[in-house]
Amino acid sequence: MEFGTAGLRAAMGAGISHMNDLTIIQTTQGFCRYLEKNFSDLKNRGVVIGFDARAHLSSGGSSKRFARLAANTFISQGVPVYLFSDVTPTPFVPYTVTHLKLCAGIMVTASHNPKQDNGYKVYWENGAQIISPHDKGISQAIEENKEPWPQAWDDKQIDSSALLHDPYATINKEYFKDIQKQCFHRNINKETNLKFVHTSVHGVGHKFVQLAFKAFDLRPPFAVPEQKDPDPEFPTVKYPNPEEGKGVLTLSFALAEKDGAKIILANDPDADRLAVAEKQESGEWKVFSGNELGALLGWWIFTCWKKQNRDACAIKDVYMLSSTVSSKILRAIALKEGFHFEETLTGFKWMGNRAKQLMDQGKAVLFAFEEAIGYMCCPAVLDKDGVSAAVITAEMASFLATRNLSLSQQLKAVYDEYGFHITKASYFICHDPKVIQQLFDNLRNYDGKDTYPKSCGRFKVSGIRDLTTGYDSSQPDLKAILPTSKSSQMITFTFANGGVATMRTSGTEPKIKYYSELCAPPGNSDVEQLKKELDELVSALEKHFFQPEKNNLQRKTE
């Protein structure tokens, strides 16, 4: 296993390539030494550690066990540890780092990965996930501290230590107090007849979403009974990932039909992501893509801000962010409304760190999102947060219902006003790193050495940005502005028809992902034609650039 900016993620089990007691101890020893080097006041401030409900019976590994071993490592060196006494959503860890002014945070979770996996996610003192060079520094420190320290396995000794603190009660109180700053329509919430279904997909989200609804004076959502309690076996789903589409929501649809609920809110198992579905007038269920919900939440959060801030000058300090593979809808809204929009590299580590920089300069970062159903709706958490996103979505839907509008109708209104942004994203599975390397090398040497493709089927390529090599054809010096990374593959193609497509490797799964978008200016309402054009572009991308048959790639399946 290699420690990167996403920390660690692998299957639980024996051996150095798996998540187990030894690899957790080694990782934490390295992280502890790295923090000692960076913070002279580490022993005054300390760290926070949270965990989800994952467990692996055959190896004895579990998130709770790993969290306790990590706590033991820090406490043995005289470092105070704020260890949550029970399972907690991932966003509570960055929230605690900021709220208690700690040096760092660790969350033991594999998020929405298959049940055999676990992970170790790290936050810096600014409350955002680590970015380079911290990953390299921590990785090196792990290599230098591989031999377990005395009593490394004896986690029982922490229970009597004065350095062990439980932040559970305090943080639960303070977090729900802080997210109420995003509650703007309490009276509507109290009166609404709209019914919601919530699923936590056998993860940790149930209790916290119930409390969030209470904090906003909304009636609690109906919880899918088979999925509401944490269960490391994830017995009702093939993959515990709401991003995978309708298969994960089967039980939610059934409960919604039974109880007459129009909207489904689904968290992934560590409750940092949110999927939303709405019953249409036809009786069909529409599952919103991450980009569509990003458009709705961006519109909503700006609308609420505007109502609160009548001063025309205030808008010059307002920002929204999204990652480079996400829809550019926020850019279109920003251009028309007059606030700032910035694009970052993929992942909330970049958006969280950039948001903190802007906030330190006195700017207001209202919202950030990525297409992988991740939303940062509340500045108290500098990471994606599925709990606050769920309750803010519920308030938005309740408000729209008073205007006789559904979420789908409002989404169309947003596109009518700011221009249609049609997106399509998917992935291929590939377990062979050599094949992935060869695929991207071929794209960089398409018509001879060091030449990128000039077309993709009938679609002419008008621009190329390669964030692996740092090349950008649109810049005068041909150098990319966004940071580059040789350790991951990422190429963006711009097409003459206004389409954009990005191909990239995943940092946590054996996937080659692609993201495509066609943007039309306001007034172009021929959505079906835009969709057809994008479908054709995606087919060409798959056929010519991915070559799934030749490269033996496995398609995404429902």
C-alpha cells in the first residue's frame, strides 16, 4: 500500500498490501512523527480520530479497532486524542479539527467501497484533506517507523489515559448548531406536507440526518428499515454506493411508494455523499446526477445569500468552486450574477484547501461541489458533507413546493436562465496498470511521437490539456495552470462543437473514468438535439480513445 493524498484504501486482511493492525500501527507511527516535526504544540492541541462501521470477521479488522490502535499510538507519545466513542459521519472529523483547533484528523473509512475494503483518511490543521507535499512527507515517515513501538497493540491502556477525550456529545451539539446558519425557511419547514425517504445504505448516516431534520424544524424522513442501521455486510446491495444508480435505491423506491413520499435522499455509508431522486408526474423516478444536484444547490444557496445580502458591493467577495471534471453550470451562474467561480483539480482536497485560502482572505465561499455527488454547503466543514446537503436539499424542495414547483421543474428553470449543461459520465474497470499506462501513452503519441489526436471520429479536437505532463494547448506557453501530477493520468479534450471530455484514472479504485459536457448559451432550448450530440461524442470517445475490446476493459454495469 502506498500512502497518498487520499491516505490509504485497500482490502482488510493479512499482509503489507492490506489494511490490518500492523499497517495501521505503522501508518500512524509515521503520521505521528511527521506531525511532531511540523507542530511544536502537538502535545497541547492533539488530533481527532473517527471511524465508520466497517468490520472484517475473518481477519478481525474493523474501523473501530483501527481507530483505537491509532489513538494508542498517539497517546503513547503524549499526544491528546479526541476519539469518537461511536460511529460518526466522515464530515464530523474535519469539522472537529476546525472547531477544536486541532493539528490533524484521521477518519477510518472506505466510504462507498465494497465491504472488504477499509481506508485511512487524513486532514490537516486547516480542516481540509491533505495535499502534496504532506503525502510524500507522511509516506517517508511511515517508511522510517515500520517497527511497532512498545505496547503498540495494547489499545486497552488508552481507556485509563488522561489524554483520551470523547468529542461525541460536544460535536453533535455544535455541528447541528452551525448548520442551522444555512436554514432560511424555518416557517415553511414547519408547515410543509412534503414527505421524504432517507437511506443510509447500511452506513452511519441515519441518526445524523434525523437530527439535521430536527435542527431545521422539518418532520423526520421515513428511514428505509432494512438499511438504516450500520451493517458491515451491506446485505441488501451489491455495491454500497448511491452513485451506482437505481439498483441501490430499490428499497427506497418501495418505501416511498408505500408512504407517499416524493423525494428520496440517499447517503453513502460514511455520509459524506448524497444522491437524490424525485418522483415525476409520469410516476417514474428521476435520480439526479451529481451535476444536476450541484446546479440546484448552487442556485438555491446563491438565492438564499442574495435575499440576506442587499448590499450590491458584497457580491465581489462571493465565491463558488467546483472540480475540473464537474459541470460548468456554476461558472454560467457566476457570470450572469456577478460572483466569482473557480475551478480546481478533481477531489475535495483541492476545493477544501482553496476554500480555506479564500476564507482567510475574507471571502465568502458559499458552495463547492463535484460530480461524484459530493457537496460542501456549509463553510464549517471544508469537505463534502452528505448530512448538511440532505437537509438543505429538503428545505429547498419544501420551499419550491410552496411555489408548486418540483426539483426537476426548478432544474429546467435554472438551465433556461443560465444555459443548458448536458453531462454524461461513466467508467471502465481495468485491473492492469500496464494497460492503463499504454492507453494514455497511445493518446499522447496518437499520430506519431508526442502528438495528441486531432479528431475523435467525426468530432474535431480544438484543445488539449494534459495534467499528467503539464501540457495545455490553450496557454501561450503551452503550460497548464492547474497543478500537475505524474502519479495519476488525466487528459481533457475540448472539441470544436463546444463539447469537453476528460479521461482520468481513479485514486481509490481500478477505474478509468470519463466525464463529458456540452454547454449551450441561454436560449438554446433544443435539449434533445444537445443530448443526441453528446451521446454521439461519448460513443466516439469510447470507440476511438478507450478501445474497450482491444484493451479488454470492463464496462460499468447497473
